[in-house]
Amino acid sequence: MFGIPGGANIPLCDVLYESPIRWVLARHEQCAAHMAEGYARASGAVGVCVATSGPGATNLVTGIADAYMDSTPIVAFTGQVPRAMVGMDAFQEADIIGISTPVTKYNFQPRSANEIPEVVKKAFYLASTGRPGPVLVDLPKDVQTEVSEIEFPEKVVVRGYRPNRDPDPLQVKKAAEMLLEAERPVILAGGGVVNANATAELVSLAEYLLTPVETTLMGKGAFPENHPLSLGLLGMHGTRMSNAVTLEADLILAVGMRFSDRTTGNPREFAAGAKIIHMDIDSAEIGKNIRADHAVVSDAKKGLRALLSAVAELAARRQDTVWSKRVRELKDQLNGEGKTNSSPLSPPKLMKHLRELLPSEGIVTTEVGQNQMWAALHFQALTPRTYITSGGLGTMGFGFPAALGAKVAKPSTPVVDIAGDGSFIMTEQELATSVVEKIPVLVTVLNNSVLGMVAQWQRLFYNRRYFGVNLKGVPDFAKLADAYGAEGRRVESYGDFRRAVAEAVRSEVTTVIDIPISPEENVFPMIPPGKSLKDMLWE
Amino acid sequence: MPEQRRVIATLVEHKPGVLFRVSGLFRRRNFNIESISVGPVDPETARMTITINADENTLRQVVEQLSKLLDVIEVTELRSSKAVIRELALIKVTTQDPAKRSDVIQYANIFRGRVVDVYARSLIVEITGTPDKIDAFIELMQEFGVREIARTGITALSRGFEALEVKGR
């Protein structure tokens, strides 16, 4: 449970006094929500965050919206003013039900203690089933203190909710036929594969058909990126090989993803020559952004399993094909890391060093911006739930508190926040939480003293009219870490970096590594906003 | 795909906040509501009839997004050829000139409307029918002077035995 107490949730916090539930005191409610997300993403279990009414609740909203966009199961408990004062503009009153409705899967405000058991059970049920997402429970203060004889329900029913339906066999059969008819198929895997724990099923299908696999940002880790069939990320900052293979493909099997604009570029031009099979648990995603030639409504695990059996009934396991040779050829040709600037330390190389230093189950979280895209392109995720990033909402400041949440879920696994200086500053106060609550994580700050991604856009599309991006090298991150009682290092070479990472992982002490990089550094490849795959910039 | 009037019938939880969630969805997804009418069908369930102007694709999106709302139990489109679609309107017509009063009453009779309130300077006609019929009647009344109109928005049922009902789980 990650949270902060306040006037309207003291009764709730009071019962935690003798509870075995671990309480982690955050230093800002937004971070409590991101911690709950990090916990949920690393473990697959529901993360919980707690805040008081008014500003406590509104501070949670960014984290809740982030969880909504990335289908992350969290439950948020907010305090509320007493029932009689609701609607009177009381002190620290905010209409959090109204505010959170567009960014939650559902929200509740129990009006008596009798409702609480059912509401709480429903909250966890809704957050964790179907397409996962955040659920908020708003507790008026006098409902928290009400004493009542209460029955706890065994099962809850929500009439308008039908999660986890089995895939329709006819839809599956048609998908299998289309997949087998295609000469140049590619699989595009998203976060739904991770949420459904469907990596084994995905690998089996890809290997059976020798089909290359690319992922969305949220799908990173859904397919081992060191697998010969892996192409890495597709999209605005996708790999050259993913983008090239997609342009040549005649069929895309999209699994557990929603065709975000960052994945497709211009939706009208996206893979115009390919048929699209869309498999997703949420039928409202089918045809929302991109036309689908065929759809299978299912969670990724059941859907992929059914699809593999349907394929296996119709055809034998594939040996080498013309297409698989072509994919290998493209992979070999386009495997470079791209041109980097003259700075002594290149972010792509740093990512590769970091990969070597972490075990395969080591978890990285990222902030948002260039750091996130360098990590996505050059840090290979080998197992699911090891690359935790803010995909849909793109929340700067997400990575550090999410790292703390992940570390609480997986205390014996090293957790690294791949940060930029701009993002880290947004939630850096959680160093206090990290140190005081003994949740050791490593923060690698790729420090270019600018808001790098904005600067990159200004450089490429605004004629170098840099505005509002210069951070001027403040603060000194090593000293900042020191002030919080954490370890701070500044590194000048790859050797320094390797030693500092190894030491932080070994020591289990919260460490911030400040890594100077050039402010001129760009993330390539890049597809300019609104353009399509064929317009990829490479330098 | 042409935009046209589409009628969507839904069964929803009969409790506070549901209308807010439904209307919020329309605002959030940039769908325009033409009309919406709500009434209870049993203590737990209400029927909400929503009319929108949309093409096929938008209609599908609306239906999918509505289905996704947890308080929406069932959703279906009612095609006008296969449904009884009705609206009720109350129209206050100015009748300063007593000679014209009988004209208004005659028109109301032709449209199977009823005069439900009479006052020296005006009267109220109640009329039920398809929106087109009500539009036509209001148009006719313009020559007398329309002082006030209240329309309920569309409500509808599918023709035949078929019904929208809460399915067992």
C-alpha cells in the first residue's frame, strides 16, 4: 500500500496501525499512484495507493490516468469529507468521482459502511479482470468510522461486465487460414500479451510459423528480444528492421494492442499493403484507430493458444521460407545502432552496457522522452514485466516511483530507473521514500541538461528555435542523492559507468548515477509526427 | 458512409451517476447526442434511448464504447424500419385571433394531437409520433405563432416479439 495520510483518511490509516499490510509512505500522491503501478506491472498483482480528500485525491489523478492508458491494475482509496458535507465545498473537498470518471475503469463512493465489503471486492475484481485498469474507491470520513455488523460477500456480480470471454472458434479458424495464406506475415505484440502472461504462447506460434515478431512500447518484453525472430520495437521510434519488415509484410497479426498513433504513424497509410488481424480482449479497440480485416476478441493467452492449435491442425511446422530468409537479410542489414554525436558517452552504448550488467530478470523502468526511447531501442528486454514504462500517457516522472513499486514487488531483483535529468527532477523527492523505507533502486540519469525530446523536435522541425528546454545543469545529482542519504556518482567513461552500476547492484543501496551526454544527441530512427513508416529518419 | 439519425436502445443500472457516465462518454469520444430519454423498467434497471447523427463506423464505436461502460447492461441499435419510434411534444400555440383558434384545433385533429390546455391567448397541443411528423406539425403552427415547445426526445421499441432484456450470466 503506497500512500499519504491526511485529514479525511486518518480513520483508514488508523486501522493499518496493527495491520500486516506493508505501508510505504510516499512524498507526493502522484508518486504513490506510480508506485502502485510499478508494483502491479512487475508482479501482475493489483497495486494499491491511498490519499486523502481534495488535493491528495487530485494529486493521484495523473497516476490513475497513466494506469488507465496502460491498462494497469491498481485500486486507489481516497478519503472524502463526511457525507453531510459532500457538495458543500467543504475544506479539502474535491469531486473526485466526477474528476476520475473518464480515467478509471470504474469508481465507487460507498454511502454506508455496509456497502464497503462489496465495493472493495468489486474494485479488486474489476481492476484485475478483463482489460485491467484503475478503480477508485472514495470513502467519506464518516463512512470510514461507521460501526456496523457486516457480511462479506463470497462473489460479486456486475451485470454490465463480461470479462474474459473465450475466443470464438470460427474467428480463430479464419485467422489461422489467413495467417497460413499469407506469404509475408508479421506478428505485432502489445501490452496485452504481458498482461495475459502469454509470452510462451506467443513464442510457440512465432516459432511454429517462423513469423517475425515486433512489439509496441507496452509490448516490450512480451517476446524475448534476443530471439532470432525478434525485430524489436515498431513505430515512431521503432527499429529500422521492424519498420522495414512491416512495409514488406502482407499480413499483420496484432495481438493485445490498440494501434496507438505512436505505433502506426499516419493511420491511413499504416501498412497499406497488408491485411490486419486484430486480436484484443477489448472489442471496442477493434477498428477504433485502424481498420481490421479480421478480428478475434479474446485475451492474448487464450487467443494465441487457440490460434496455434487451429494452425497446427491445418499445416505442419514451417521450415525455412523465402520470407524468413528475407527477414534475416533485413535484420542483418539494418541492425546498426545509428549515428551518435561526438559526446564521449553514447546513450545506445550505455544501454548495451547496462544490459550486460543486469541479470535477464533485472527490471528497468524508464522516464519519458529520449531516455525512454534509447532504452526501448537499445536495452533488450528478455523476459516479460522487466521493461516498465509510461506508454500511453507519457508521464515524465513515472520511472522513479514505478521503480520503487517494482522493487517492493520483487525485492531480490535489481531495479534500475533509466532516467533523463528533466524527468527525474519531477519526482526526485521520492529519494526520501527510497532511503527511509529501504527500497534500494538505481537511477541512471542520462544528463544532457535539456528537455531532450522537446529539444530534438525543435532541432528537427522548428529550425533549432530552442525554447523553454534548457535546464542549465541544475541540480548536481550526486550531491542531491547525498542530501537524501543515497549514494551519488558522476561518471565520465564506460568503465566508470560499469563499475558504478555493478557496485549499486551489489550494495543494494539507493544510487543515482549522473551520466553527462551531449544535448545535441538525437534518438534515431524517428518517424516525424503524422508521417508514416516509409518516412523514417535515420540521421 | 452517410451520416443519419441512429437510435440506440440501452438497459442501464437504475442508480445515480449513470447518466453522467453515459453523457461523459459521448463528450469524451466526441460523439454528438441528438436526444436522450430515460425511464425505469424495474427497480434496478432503466432504459435509456439515445439518438445520434452518425455514420456506420461511428455508430459501431458508440455501441462498443457504451457496452464497455459497466453500468450499461445491454445495447442495441434500433433500425427505423424494424422499430416503432415515437416522440411526444407539447406545443404552446398563440391564438390571439379567436377566428384562428379553430384552425389550430383542426390541424391538431388531423395530426391526431390533442388540445390539453386552453387559455385566452394560447392553447397547448399534445402530439405523439415520429420526429418527422412532429417537425411537420410545428412547421404548420408557425403561421399562428409558436410560443413554447417541449419535446421528449425519441423513445423506441423493436417491432415483433424480440426484446432487449437483461441476459442471465
